[in-house]
Amino acid sequence: STIVLVFEAPVNFQFTILPGDRVQMGQGLGRV
Amino acid sequence: ERTSDRFEWKGILTRFVPVGICLIAVMQWRSYRKKSSERLANKWEIDCYCMLPLRTVSRWWGWLADKEIPEFLRPVVYGLYANTFGVKLSEALHEDLRSYPSLADFFARPLKSGIRQVDHESDLVSPCDGTVLHFGTVHTGEIEQVKGVTYSLEKFLGENTWNNNNNVKDYRTSLLHNAHTLYQCVIYLAPGDYHRFHSAANWKPTHRRHFHGELLSVSPRIAKWVPGLFCLNERAVYLGSWDHGFFSYTAVGATNVGTVKVYCDKTLHTNHPKKSDRCKDLCLGNGTYFKKGDPFGEFRMG
């Protein structure tokens, strides 16, 4: 199973993760 | 001398030739594995994969997983599952394995209160436990499911009927309200992970779109092999808005995990015995609002 998020954000939005990272529910993924 | 030479050569041949053959075989096998893992599936291979009775398998699996297991057997069955897939039992709300009537209930187990902290500093948080397959900006109508393997944004979300940007020809641009960019993030849930999912942001879903589709595996190996995987599979797409404009949240089903439950949407029925090519739309209105970390739904076996 997979969750896919597609969203609009300002150009300065930055992800704070890396591909292959293990993440937990509630962990920050990105911020403006 | 000749006899001793013959014995020496015989010893060398009998010892080193088989080792050499084995080494060559291993190298060839590794090269084949590397090539096949980098190769994308052809259309005929995808067609053949889709022809497999995966929906029937999924429904049978769901039926079996829903069966109540005798109490004395539960620790054995769930313990085996937990050891095989690395389930963190200490995080489960009920650590006593006897309290889960079926494997499906164990699979969709809740977590202890407060075991996950929601990062209030981030605008976007992880909706679930899992592995980040891919993320990044979307500059064209094609999105990457993993590096270099794409799927169509329009096929994935369906026709844009939810906003008034229909006069914009480019589908991606029609989703954007301002001079913003489109982003995406894909998170894969492994069999041992916590299988409930939560809101990833403060947002308001207004539409739901349920695409009946295939129930192919969504493991990273298959995602690297089958282009357009997420457009083929059954999925529940929730569309709406957040502080920065358009926001969509999609739960994609898989062979063993074909059922998606969404708590605010009782009309969603996934993994139907009959496959349909049509998608079912539902208007959720403007009254639904989710905060970061709010429970959203769960994946269930079968």
C-alpha cells in the first residue's frame, strides 16, 4: 500500500527528507 | 615424474575448475539481476501482469485474514507475522496478541496514544509510517513514482472538474491557483508497518474520486519496473485545498492490501469483486476539515 501526496506550494517549499528514508506518522516532510 | 605431474594437474583441475565455473555463474547471475532490475516492463508484460487474477487472490486473502483465529493460536500466528515483517509490538495499543481476533485486525492495529509526535513546525508531515519512495517538484504532466519511472498526472487524478481553471489547456497549470509550484511525495508502507494513515496537513477535502483498477503489487521493486503503476491500481483520491492552494491525498491499494477505509467517507467501497473502468466521484462539501495528524483511514488486508 502507498500514500501519494500531490500539492501546490510556494516555490520556496523545501522537503526535509531524502528518498529511501524511513518516516513515521507525524514526522515533518517539508516546510515553506 | 610424469605420474606425479599428472596427479598435480588433476588436483588443480578438479579443485579450481569447478570453483571457476561457480564464480563465472555467480557473476553472470549478478549481471542478469542488475540488468533486469534496471529494465522497465514492456506493454505486453504489463498486460500479462494485469491478466493475473490478483483481485480474486486479494479477496480470498481478505476472507481468510478476517477469519477469527482460536485464542491459543493467536500468539503463534501473529508472532510469526511480527518476526517475519519486523512489527514493533511495543508500539501497539494492545501488546497482548490474544486481543486481536483476526490477522486483519492485527494488521490494522492502532498505536499507543502519544507514541507518534506531530511536528507542528512543518507545513507537511508524514501521513503514515513507511519509506519515502520519491518526492520533488512536478514540472510536466508526468510525475516520477521512483527516479526515472513516471506516471501521468491527469490519469492519476482524473479530469479536473473541481475548480474553474478549465480554460487552461495544460493540466498541471490548471491545478495551480497562484504563481506556485506543484510538488509530490510517495510513501510506501511495508507489511510490518502501522497501516493506519493520518492527515498530512491542515486541509479541507472537497471531492473524492474512487478509481477501480488493478491490484498490482506496489512494492519498490514493482514501482521501479512498471511505469504508470499508480494509474493502473485501485485508488481513492481526495482532492481539496490547504493554505497554499491545491492539495490531494491518495491511498493506493495493492494485492494483499486491497481494501481502503476512510473514516469520513462511509460510501467508499474498495476491492469490489467486479472491476469497473469508471471512477466514482463524490462531492464532500465544504464542511470537512482535517488538522495535521488527524486519523484519516486505514488499509486492510484483502
